[in-house]
Amino acid sequence: MIKTYFFLLPLLFMVGCSTFEKPAPDNGVSQQLAKQRAGQIDKLNYHLSIVVPDDKDEPIDGMSKIQFELSKAENVFLDFKASNEQLQQLIINKDTVDSPSIINEHIKLSKKHLVEGVNTIKIKFILGDGALNRNDDYFYALFVPDRARTAIPCFDQPDIKGRFAVKMELPESWTGIANGEPTVTQKLNNRIILEFAPSQPISTYLWAFTAGTYQFDSVNWKGKKIGMFHMVDDTIKYQRNIDEVFRQTLASLDWLEDFTAYDYPFETYNLVAIPSFQFGGMEHPGATYYRAEKIFLDENPTRNEELGRANLIAHETAHMWFGDLVTMPWFDEVWLKEVFANFMADKITEPWFQDMNHQLRFLMAHFPPAYAVDRTAGANPIGQKLKNLKNAGTLYGGIIYHKSPIVMKQLENIAGTENLQKGIREYVAKNAYGNASWNDLIACIDKYTETDLKVWSNAWVFEPGRPVLYFEPSEHDMQAWKLKQIPEHANLASTNTYWPQEVNILQDATHLQYQMYDAQIDIPDNPEKPNSLFFADDAGYGLARITQLQQNYWLKEMAATEDDLLRGRLAINLYENFLDGSISPDAFINYLKHAILSESNPIILNQLSNQLQSTYWKFIPDDIRKTQAPLLEEEIYRRILEEDQIANKKTLFRLWSSICVSREANDKIKDLLQGNQSITGLTFSDNDLIRIVTQLSIKGHPEAKELQTLVLQNLKSKHNKEKLEFLLPSLSNNQAERDEFFLSLSQVENRSKEGWVQNALANLHHPLRTEHSIHYLHTTLELLEEIQLTGDIFFPIGWLGNSFSGHSSENAYNVANQFLINNPNYPEHLKLKILQNIDMTYRAYTIKDRYY
């Protein structure tokens, strides 16, 4: 009997194990779960019904019907990041589940209720508010990249596409927009009911529904009505912009249909202009959101603002094909949709600015913001790893938006324009309404080129950082030279990393070209001549270190150089060498001043202006800045008065009002604000007024309080009044009031307007206030993980960037460095964001230590 007992025990254990079910998946959406579900689910349809109350603080009730086909009856997990109280009823096919619950942000659909083939799930629930952006007179759902599951039960992953239909019951004065076409409108008991047809198959991050007191306008395009929903309460401003917004939208649609040889892939197209929207735009099919301020420009916009709007409209329209029609399989390749959108936007908008040097435009649009991340110890590759969708927001930044178009331009140079287009057309047609990766794209293009694109791709897409390019005499022949490249941060790159690229050098008015398909190459020319200059261009990329003689030559000659493109390249190259520590701040500010006083090109002037503001506030000591300020203020003000181009005049005024520290200059700005003085051709918009009173308040003007009241009275837009009211505590000259305001940001409900929060942080951490605001930094870092979980995709970057933006001391750097030392297991993706945002602080104090 004893022997039999021990024989049966293992058998019983095995039987028990065979019936044991795995627990619910971990929080978030792991890549493992996503792959499992992608193999289970087909023909997915969602129908969402919501009841939006008049009071924004009341919950929104929802009912979802989800239908899908299963390859076999097995457990399935829906995503829903909510409390059990929000899950009110669950019906699987005809079975009502007793006491349904949410475990680890998932709802289990048990196989005992499911069948092979078609299944219908009905869920009654309360929508999560976090992604609904609710206001008194409007709300909008914003689900990118992983926030659909915070509001609605769903399969929240990009490679399970579904048709999405919506029914909304709203306050009577509201209207609504969703991905599909409106089909039913009816009024009932002082309420309005809207129904929208199912969309084409789209990923959950592209679902959209918004409602509010929107006004509507439209134009016709190829049998479709292209709609504009907006809340612009300045009629003159609206009329000044709307024709151009529609023109650019229609031109983008036409161009993309022609380029891709694929008709617009969705049934409806609407633009939704949202006040203080946290992104520039978001490409939902049928309901593309825009920040209203980005497309309805103020009077006399700068050239940069005009370019920004054009690129934004073209960018979001390009996403209809690249991202919406063809979607990346997983968010580790989110950059793929962004590189296409930026690359196409540059091509689309080129004919709209025929007077512009488009090589210069590409250079200035992409190289500075790409270098801003790539030069740091926290640089990330274009292609990043993502184990769980809950961290997808941390993938966004300057690399995917700006380095990737540079890499795409290189790909076009390698493959040729026509061959690239052939490959892209094949890629779109083959993967329409589905998912495809970077490797799928390379496979489509590779057949049209003899170059091994995989080797090139590995270096540019999957290695972080940038190369340092430099030259030195050959070891064996001092008359011969070697051109070398090494990683700027050796600890980031793989062993023996090099970046295949073409390096261009200007010398004696001759362009020298070298193909660098190795870490070093022999070159026949002497690159040591004073007038030699390495290019940053669409072929070469990196920190090109030039000699002291070359720096001195170009610091003097830049302003006199007639070629706009060359001046643009110089502006980037010299700034990168300055940040590398080889040019003194005094010499660099002197160069910038002379360059700005003579520069007429609006794109270069804008870049030089940004560089001067950064150098002036962060790289020179306070006492020296005070001595330099009066002359600099006077010379730039004189240039404002002499400038004929309104856009340049506005750029110069913003620079001047930013750097002014003398009482005389700030009194002059006060008189302009009060209307006691004027500058010919210069008018002030709402945003200008807020910007000016912000500067005067931070600089402690004695009439700041009265000026704030004056500006509040003069603002035309209700939303801008609300914005300034929010910002006022951050402008206070009372430190205790600023402290209280900063502490209030610990509460998530006080961070709902993320753009306003970022403006406020910049005010708190202005360089004139950093001696006090440094004590906010530790709390800022402690809140970062929560910010990432509760905020939208760009908020962690903005939270850090605006907090460290004004700091240039070793103490400020040490706060962040010590935080990372004390938290050795801190999430890697957030650690990189910290390292990226403290880079300028580190450079500022080390450069000051070196030269002062």
C-alpha cells in the first residue's frame, strides 16, 4: 500500500497541473500577450455607446459590444486599466458573468463562455477619465499610444485592427465627431444623440471621438466633404487662416494619392482644432486633431510659424497612408510612421515655398533637434526595444521625429528617388489595412538597389548616438591624412561601430567628397587649411570637430558668406563645436551678435536667435551678462527698427524681449504693452501679450501686477484668458506662492493642461530664478514615473526639459546625478530621458568653469 501511494502521488500532481490555469497577464500589454492575441483574434468590430453628462465632473457611462472570431475556444484577455467599480456588467455571448472583475488591468473572457468562430461580448462600464481630456464645453479622447485601455475595454495593440463605431448622447448645444461618417442625429429630452458608422479597420491608438460646442466649416474634395470643427472665438483670426488651412490639406491629399498610387483610404476626413491640445496634431482617420494655435496663426506670423503649420498639416495628412492604412506591428517601430510622415511632409510642402532654399530648410528643421538628443549620454537609437506597451510613450522624442528623416534622406540618396518611390508604393499596396515593419520596407526597396541596405540600416537605425568626425596625419606619412569617426559616447555604441556615410568638406571653394564605409579612411587632401569646413547635410551626420584656426576663420567669415545654405551649415557646425567646449562663450556670443545683426534669411535668423538665447542665459556668468546686456539690447533693438521683413522683425523682437535685463529696456517693453509706444509693422497677438507680460513679471518689473490685469482684459480668446490665469502663480514674485503652485502640480488633476504646465515650469525655472527653484528638482524627478503613467507621450520630456531648462549650475546637475545614483534600478527608459535633459546643464557649468 505504501508503494502504491507514492506511485500515485506524482500522477495526481501531474493531473492537477494539467488543469491549472495561468493567472491574468501582468499590468500593461506585454509583447508576449500581444503576439498571443494576434494569433487568436480575427474580424474584430467594436460598437461603443456613451452618455456624456452636462457636468464634466460626472462620470461618462458606456456600453461596448465587441465582436470577433476565435480560431479556437480558449481564454482571451481584454485590456481595461480601471477599477472593479467601473466594470458593471459583462456578458459573453449569452452568458452573464457573475461579479466580473479586473485583474492586473485585464478582463478575463473564459473559454467556457467562448466558442470557435464568432463571439459577442457586451460590457457595461464607466469610462476612465484619464484619456478623455474633459472641459466645461468640450472633451476629446486621446488614446495614443496605449491609453485606449484606460477608457474602454479593448485589445490595445496596433496589430489587432478593428472597425470602430460610436454612439454619443450629448448636451443639446454640442456636436460630436468620430472616425466614421455621421449616420443618425436626433434630439430627445433636451439632449442630442449622434451615431457614427463603423470606421475602416484601424488600431486602437487611432480611435477618436470628441464633442463640444464646435463650429463647423467644410470644402468639397473629390466627392467628399472635408470638414473643420473648431472653437476659434476670434472671427478675424479664423477668416485670415481657414482658406490656407483647407488649401494645404487638399494639396496634401492630392500629392499623397499621386505619390503612393493609392486613393485616400478612409471614408471621411475632418480636421478638429482643439484649444491648447497637447500635441501639434494627431492623425486619427476621420477626426484629425490639431492644436488650434498651430494652424490658426496670429497676424504677421514668422516664417518659422508658417513653415511649422505647413509641415504639420502635411505630416498629419501623410499619416493617413503611413501609420493609419499601414501600421507598425508593435510600438517599438513607432518611428516608422513618423519618419514617413516627416519625409513626405518635406516633399509635399516644398512647392508651397518656392522662394525658399529647401536644402537649408531640411537642414534647420531636423539637424539641431536630432543633435540635441544624440549628443547626450542618454541618446537612444531610432529603433528601440519595447517589452510592454505601457512604456511606449517613452519612445517618442527628437530622434524618431528628426534623426529618422535624415536617415530616410540617406536611404533616398542610396536607392535613388524613383526606386524609393517604387518600393514605397509596393509597401503600401501590399500591406494596406494591415501591419508592416521596417524590414518589410527594406525588403521592398532592396530589390531596386545594389547597396546592402541591411549593413547601413543596422548602424543608422539601431545604434544610439552620433559619430565624432575628425582628421589627423597618417601614422606612417605625415604628408598624408586620415579621416576618422568614433562614437561620441563610447559606452553607448556597440564595439567597432561606424556609420556608413558620405562626408563633404568645403575647401578653397571646392567640395571634397569622401565615402566613409569604415571607421577610418585615407584621404589625399590636406583638411587642415583654415577655410576647411565639414558639412552637416543630408549625406553626412555627426559632430565634425574643426581646428582652432578653422573656428577662428569661420567665426569671422560666417556673416560675410553669401551662400544661405553654407551659412546654415556653419550655424550648426559652429554651435556644435561650441557645445563641445572648444569655443569660448565670449567669442561665440560676439559671433552670434554680428551674425544676427546682418542675417536676412528668416530660417537662419531664427536658429541664430535660439542659439543666442541659450548661450546668453546658460553659458556666461551673471555678472558678465549684466555688463554685456545694455549694448546687446541696444544693437538688437536698433536692428528691429531697421528690419523691413515683418517675420524677421517679430523674431528679433522675441529675442530682444527675452534677453532684456536692464530697467530701461523693460520699461520700453512695458510702454509697448500699454500702447504708449509702437514699432512700425509690429502688432501683438494674444500669445505675444502673454509672452511679454511673462518676461516682465519674471524680471521683477514693479508694475507687473497691473500689467497682468491689463493683459487679461485685452486677451481676445477665452481659452487664452484661462491659460494666463493658470500661469499667474508661476509668475508671482512671492516665492511662497510659487512654492505652493509647484506643490499643486503633484496632483494629477492640476496637470490636465499639459502645455500650460510646461509653460509654468519654464517660468518657475527661468535662469533668473534658479537659485530658488533648484529645490524643486528632486521632487520633479521623484514625480517622473507618475508623470509617464498619467501624462501623454510628450509630457515626460516637457516636464523634465522645462524644469532643467534654466539651470546651468553644478549643483543642479548633481541633484539629477545623485538621484540616478540613489536609484540604481530606475527604469532605463526614464533614466535616458533624464540624461538627455541634463546634458545642457552639464555642458553649461563645465564650459563656464573652463573659461571663467
